[in-house]
Amino acid sequence: MAPPRAKLSDRVFAELRAGILSGRYRPGERLVEEKLSPEYGVSRVPMREAIKRLQAEGLASAAEDGRGAMVTSLSPEAVEELVEARAVLEGLNARFAARHRDSTMLARLREVLERGNAAAGHAGAEELVALNGAFHDLLYRAGSTKVLPDLIRPLRERTNLVFRLNSTERAEEDWREHAMILAAVVEGDEELAALLAARHVRRAARARMK
């Protein structure tokens, strides 16, 4: 029996979304139903539904000529706004992480920090992106908030569309800044943790938007 259309749409949405976030589909690239449907082994209907969901998340938008959709291409002004919003929320999350100082999360953050430092000088972009994501995901969990991770994650994903591909150029500096953030969290210094986390987002964005 053929799988329900809703399940097909869910699968295609998840795979397309992963492709956009990994850089397989680049900003401005068209998402053509006729081309993608056979590639993913589905009809155009679930493909169309998946693309609409990507548009609702802001990862896809209407093509410039009004025909079909494309991976979202953000203007410098839009990126600046997204980065600033992300910086403020990342700082707030780091403040909460410093307040709670969950010992289990701190141990796991130290482990990822060690792996990141070891990888910074030689690893490829995909490994560094994965380690960076792991560090920030754990920091969100260390904040022990119910709302902030859900607010930060879409901002992080949309800004990463723009500057994720340059992750190797600033790797060592990224991990030095991660270490400083974690040290402030461990010390329970809420003000410093918030400052360093927000500054880290702004500095990384500036470097990768050059």
C-alpha cells in the first residue's frame, strides 16, 4: 500500500530542509517541482506541500520572477537584523546558563569544547559546523529555558544560510570565544556570559559577511 501523502510530504520537507541547511541547495537556487519530484521519488503534490512549509519557515521564498520558489536569499539589511536579534537572544540564554550552572550540561560542553579545539586547525567545514552546532545546542539546554531555544533556532538557521560556508576561516577564533563563554558560565558570571555570547554572534557574522 502506498504511504499516505502527508507522510510523503513530511519526508520530503525534512530532506529538503536538511539540504538547504547543509548548503546542498544554495541561497537563490530555484526549487523546481518538476525537477525535484522525480529526484525524491514523489509526485508534485507532496513536493509542493513541502516547499510551502519551507516558505512558512523562511527557508524558501517566492522566486523573483513570481514563478515557483527558491532558497531564501537575504539582503545585507535583513541579515543584519537577524544577526542582531540572534545576538540578543544568545546573550540572554548564556545568562540563564550561568545562573543555572547545570553540572551535567557543563561537563558535556567541556567535552565538545575539547573536540572543537582539536578540530579547529585541520577539520573540514562540515565537521566544524556540526561541532559548533553541538556546542550551541548544549548551551541552549544549559540555559534551562522553555522558550528561548525555539526562538533562537530559526534565527540561527536563517543566518547560517549566509555565512556557514566560511566556517573554516574563523574556526580557531570561534573556539577561543566558545571557551570564554563557557568559562563565564562555569563561574556563574551572568553579565559576562551574556556579553561574550552576544559579541560572539556579532563577530562571527561580521567576519563571514566580508
